[in-house]
Amino acid sequence: MRISFRSRLLLLFISLAGGVLLATLIAVTFATEKQAELTVERELAVSERVLGELLKRRGEQLEQAAQVLADDFGFREAVASGEQATLVSAMVNHGDRIGTQLMALYSVDGEELASTHALPTGTDFSALRGVRLIDGELFQLITVPVRAPDVIAYATLGFIIDDQLADALKQLTNTDLTFFDSQGQRVLASSLKQPLQQELLTAAGQDQLTAWLEEQELAGHLSTFNAIELLVSTSRLDATQAFQNLRTQYLGFGFATLLVALVLAIATARYFNQPLARLTQAAEALRRGRYDAPLNLKRQDEFGQLGATFDTMREAIADREQRIVYQLEHDLLTSLPNRESFYKNLQQRLTARQSGVMLVLNIMRFRALNDRLGQSFGDQVLQHVAKRLREVFAADCFVARLASDEFVVLCDTAAEEQLGASLKTLQRTRWHVGEASYRLEFRAGTVRFPEYGAEVDVLLRRAQLAAQLARAEKQLLASYQQGSDESYLRRLQILQALPDAIASRKLQLHYQPKIDCTTGRVVGTEALIRWQHEQLGVIRPDEFIPLAEQSGDILRVTRWVCEAALNQQQYWLEQGVDVQMSVNLSALDLQSDDFVQFIATELDKRHLDAFKLTLEVTESAVMADLEKAQQRLRELRELGCKIALDDYGTGYASLAQLKHLPLDKLKLDQSFIRGLNSNESDRIIVQSTLTLAHQLHLHTVAEGVEEEAAWLLLQKMGCDTLQGYYFSRPLVAVEFEQWLINEAPKFNVKEKKAFNDD
């Protein structure tokens, strides 16, 4: 490989300067680090000596003070005579004068005569001195004999060793002192900050003190005083700051030297830099996307060869860039412009204030066609549709593929009237794929711009809403009308507000009573969720529950409902109201692995019987994952909870599946109950369902009872429990309690009069 002169010159200068700088830096670093370590060790050693000397001086002072007390004639007389009041008075007065915190007097036999602290039993008081742990505090003790003239007692005095003393020592030694008990996990006295004290205890308890010191960038010596550990520590950073400054200054000097060498090398090679500058300019033009400017560097040396190679590379990049741009802006399967091109084209029209119409087109049941006949067949269908779209729409219309089977067409206002005719032509087309012929069905929606929007995303959403309307009404084409997306925006607002409503407990439970069909007694209640929003007003459960299931928030909603309902049930039980509580579950709840444990925990927390909780599930929730639903319901039933199948008759559970579900109750949907008095078919369905349920040993519940005639009929048919507005609408807890007192007794009868068909 040939290296140019400029490169060799720059390399020589930089290598020489860098080599010298690196060697010197290594030497300086090694020397300063070694000296810094010696400095740290010296500081710690000096600190330990100062501490030892200070404790020694304090011990001498303490011993002199203790000796003064022991030599006091009145004190000795009090000791000899055993006058407790005189002893205490003398010890307190003397302690106040010398500032000691611990004073104790023990007889020669070890009997306590007077003491401010409880000294350990079994202690040899004649030798009690030094640093000791007394009543959870650290003291420096001294003990002197009291003679009269023989030894008649031992007097012990002690100064406390606390954070104040540690801070004072830190001012003298510039190091932190920490007295601690690693076994008892206590810091007795320390000048360290509070968080570091707790971390020190944790590290010492795990025999990781050395690692902790390194992590905190500390150096320390550990010693022991009568089972009390002392850590003398100092910051490595503070101790080595001077050496760090030295290294920083040297680095600055070295980089300055390196910079001078680099400037000298550049100045020397500048004369040879012209071809490199031209190459750099050509490379910059290439980076900016200019591929039409040849370099033409006519030289016979290596720069000339580099120029020729560069031109060849420029031509190859230009060709590849064109292919990449095409692929970025077009759908590779259909060769139509893609979503990116559509956004760009529509944005240009909006910026230029052009008016026009957007059409979004979908192929009906394309996914089923793709799954049934294969991916390759579906790709061919999309290619044929794309080709036909280009043919049937005007040449000035922009046709693009958005995703999967969704296409979009942009036309000016003049072409809007032709859209319907073009779509009908497309609808009548027979599609030949291989040797087979197929007929496809389309649904399309249109929106005019800028009349109904000046943003790409808004217009696209509104066109898609119109296409959804066409699908719902089974029309080929539907146009967006003002206000059509209000329901969409409301759903979006509900989705955004729901997490906060759950977290802030802005949801509310209402309770609807359940009545024994025979006696009219209240036997239970169903907890029904309600939501009153500040801006959106009343949000019905059938409006936000499906959205919560889509977003996954239904798991949190159900758990909140369970907690609130069980809290209310517990309160009512304490007030003497014993009712069965019913709570509704969703399909996602039945698929949650920890839901059974959650219910068990909540029941146990409130000391509630599981059989007093009924969990209601709909047929659709069970059928979402039948196998897992059966397993989860079986686990809940084994826990003791009652399981009810809600809205029976409106879903798609077969009798065979019903037989294998672990159920206790069957709830008849209100659509059969409301017409019970006037519709013979409803009566036949209800009677047969009740008979079937009883043969399967299932308790039956009829919801939607709104008149007494329905009650009488259901009683005659053998229904077990009733629920509906005839008895009460869903009530808040306080209103429910009032209803129990004022209204419930009206329905409490031994047996309703038999229903008279005449």
C-alpha cells in the first residue's frame, strides 16, 4: 500500500510528539498514584495516633476527676455509712462540674450503690475502663477505688463518645471517625453523613467493607475497642487532589505540545494539499446528493488514481441512489406509490391550497381470501387491482397503496363526479388469476379537502371513517359528513381519561338488589360500575368497558370493582346486612394467571366467606378462550366463589359447552324477560331454559323484571331469583341502604298469588 508524503509527514510528527507525551504521562501517573497512596495511608495513621492521644488525655482527665471524687471525705463517709441520698447528691454535683455523662458506684462485692446507667452484670468493676458500650451508648470509662483506708467501693465515671465528638475529631484530623457495632447493626458515633452510615453497616454485616470503601472512593483503617469497631476513613479524592491537579496540568501541557506539532505538520504539508482539497469538495457534493459533477483530477501520481476511482464510485452511487429513492417511494409488490409518497403528494396539495377529493378503497374479505387461497394468490390479486386502478381513474389522479388491501386515490374537484362511475366499473370487473375467475367486492369512502380538513392525518382518518360507514351500510361508496368523527374523538378521549379515572378512583359503584322469586326477600346485589366525567358527562359502561378491554385497562377496572365491592360487603356485614355480592368479569380477567390469587387475597384480607361472592361471566367472555376460561372458573369455584353465566341466550355457547362449564347460576338475558307477558315465544324459551337449568342443578336468575306480571309468571315457571327496575334501579350504597329499610319490605311476602292466565 502506497502512503502519500503528507500522510507520512503528519504521522511522523504526531508519533514523535505523542510517544513522548504518552511515556511521560505513564511515568507521572505511576509516580503520583504511588505518592497519593502513601499520603492517604499517612493521613490515616496520623489520625489514629491523634485519636489515641486524645482518648488517652481524656482518660487521664477522667481519672483525675474520679480520684477527686473518691478522695472526698464526705463522699467516703457517705459510702461507708451507706447514705443513699448523700451518695447521689455528691455524684450528681461532681458529675455536673466535670461534665461526665455516666457515674456509677459499686461495692467491693459488685453490689450497685448508685448509678446513672445499668452496667453489665458479672463485670469486674475494679478493671472497668476504656471504651465500652453501656445501655446502647458508647462511653470512655475510668474506674478508681474508694478507700477508707481499705477499698470499700469502686467509682466509675464515663464521657460519652457521640457524633459531636466524632465531628470535633474530624476538624482536628481531617478524617471521618465511625464507632459501630457490626453485629448489632448500629452506628454509635460517626462524622459520616447519615446515608453513608447505613451503607457502612450493611457492608460490614456482609463482610464487604473493603469493597464498599472502594465503591465510595474512601480509604480506611479498621480497629476494635472491646468488641466495638472503629473505622478511620478519608476521601481518596480529597487526599489526592493535588496530584490530580498536577496530572491535569501536565496533560494540558502535553496537548499543547501535540497541537504545536500538528500545526507544524499541516503547515509543512499545505503545499501538497490541493488535490486532497478537491477530493474533499467532491466527497461533500456527493454527500449532499449531487452526482453530476465529475472530479477530473488529471495527475499521474496516486492522487490521479484516487480521482479516477472516485468518479467511478460516484457513478455507481448515483445509479443505486435512484433505485433506493424509487423503492422508498413505491410499493414493491404493486409498483404503486406507497404511504410515504401519498403523504408527500397530499401535503403539497394542501400547502398549495388546492381543492380536491380523497378516496380510500378496501377489498372486502381480503384476509379470508388470502388465508384460504394462500399468500401468493393474494399478492396476484393486489397486483391486478393496482393495475386496474391506474386504468379506471383519470390520468391526473394520484393512486397509491397504503397497506395490505387498502388503496387511496387523490383527484381534483373536477374529477369527483367520475369517482362513482369509476368505482362501479371496478366493481363489475371479473378478476382472472391463473386459470380461475373471481369477483371482488369493494367498499370506499371519500372526503373533500381542504373543506373537511387541512392536515393529512385528519383527512385520512375521515376518509377511513367514511369507508367504515360504507361497510356498515353495505354500500359501494360513502362520503364523509361534518361531525362523523365526533364519536371517534369521544372514544379517544375516553381511552385517554380512563387510566387517570382508575388511578384517582373517580369511578363509582351502584348496587341493584336481587330478590328471591318466592318470598320477595333481598338475597343479594350486583355491583355495577358508573363513571361521571367532568367534561364528557355520564359515560355508560357499554361505552367505556369495550374500550377498556381493547386497551387492556379492563384488568385494573375489574380489580378496582372487586376491591370496592368487597369493602362495601364487609361494611354491610358489620352493620348486620348479609347479602350475596355479584361482580362482573371480562374475557381478559379469565385469561389472567394471577386473578384467582388476587380474589383469594382480597377475601382473606377482609375475612369474607368466598361463597358469598358471585362472579358473573358472559358467554362471549368464556368463548374467547374456552379452555383457559374453564380452568380459571374451576379454580375460582374451588376457592369457594359462586360462578354465574350472564346474559344467557344472547351469545354462542352451545349446550355441550354449557355442560362442561363449572357453573352455579344461570342468568337469563333481559331481552327474553321484558316481553314475557306478551310474547309466547319468549315464555317458551324462558320456561325451557329454566327447566334445563334446574335439571343441570343450576340456580336461575332473571334480569330485566319491570312489572309484577313478569314476577308472577317467573314464579310459576320456577325461577329462583329476580332482578330489575320493578324492584329498584341500581343505587349508590347510601341509597341502597335506605331502600333496604323503606322499600324492600314491600316485596317481602310468603308467596305471590299464582299467575292467572285468564
